[in-house]
Amino acid sequence: MVPLRDENPIKITPYVTYALIAANILVFIYELTLVPPQLDGFFHLFAVVPRELTASFDGIAINQPVPEPLTLITSQFLHAGFTHVGFNMLFLWIFGNNIEEELGSVKYLIFYLTCGVLAALSQWFFSANSGVPSLGASGAIAGVMGAYILKFPNVRVVTFIPLFFTAIRVPAVFFLGFWFLQQAFNGLAMLEAPANVGMESGGVAYWAHAGGFIFGAILGPMLGLFSPDSKPPSYSKPEAF
């Protein structure tokens, strides 16, 4: 992110964003130390397994040390590969620091984790009987993006277009709006797909992305995103690369 500074900027360090990025990277480094059987067990224990969460909600005991509802939080710090964690942390850095600046660190942490929980529940709603672990920070980050599109709709995001090998600056409302519509469309398409597609084969959790985005747009204003007494941002026109 390369922002243009105000003449008299108020320096607000996004400590929570830094901490979330560090936590995700440290957990991923730990994952790299595990052999495949250990990693599968680690994911099954700390990621959301929809059918086990369904059983937990139905009052059926799950014989494992981590309560299944707690995985709605722990799953937010797990990633399936370098690309998965890399892009998630890039998006968290680009969009998260400005939202933390607006909400304040404590509210931002509550906002982030709540968006992640609600995003995971959105995916669970459409795949309640799946046995494939669902994991990643994408749902929580989608919530950050949902708040960002409301607060900074006209901020121009530098977007690379592979087909033409060029980059253009587009307003965040178009960049993030297109991203949301893509997730929603793919989620609807998955409803018509066979059971061995999407979540059943460990694919992208589109409903978690779309749900997180919507809940972020709802929760951000509720937590004071547009509060008149909120601190002004350190930067007037952040640009995301």
C-alpha cells in the first residue's frame, strides 16, 4: 500500500493487523514442520468440519479435545499452502490497517474475529454434512473488505490485468464489488454442482467469502466505522497494490 499523507498526519500503528499477520504466518510455519498424516490430523482438529459442527449443534458429543464451536475461531489461522496464506496476508495488510485505524484496535479485533466466525457459519449453512475441513482467514478478511468498500469506496486500487499485461487504477467500490459478485455467483453455481465438487473436494469456500463480506459491511457501521468522533485516518488516499 502506497498512501498519500495528510499535511498533519496522526500516526496510528495497526498493531492488531501486524499481530494477526504474524500469528497466521507462525501457524503456517508450524504446519510446514508436520508430515502429511500429522497435518491432516491438525487440520481435522482445529479446522471447521461441517458435519461435526452440525453434530455439536444437535447436542451430539464429538470425541476430540477441541470443542467443535471453538474451531470457528481456530480455523481462521490455518492455511492450506503458500499461495493461500500469501494472498490472504497481502489482502489483510492492504485493507486491514485502514479499518483498524477507523475502528480502533480493540473493536477491530472483535470485528475481525466475528466476521470470521459468521463467514464460517455461512459456509457451514450450505455444506452442513461435509466432512472436508474448512479453514483460512479469507472469511474474516472478506469482512474487512466489506467494511472497506463502505468507508473508502473511491480509493483507487491498482489492479493487474494478466490478459493485457497491464495495471489500471479502479475505485475500490468496483474492485471489491466485482470480487463480491464473483464469490456470490460461484457460491450459487456450487448449489447446482454434484457433491464431489467444491467443499466436498476441498475447494474454495465461496459462501464464506460472500458471507464474510456482507457481515463486514453490516458490523463495520455498527461498531462505529462512521462515528463522528472516530479518529481521522493517518492517510488521506491509500492506494492498494
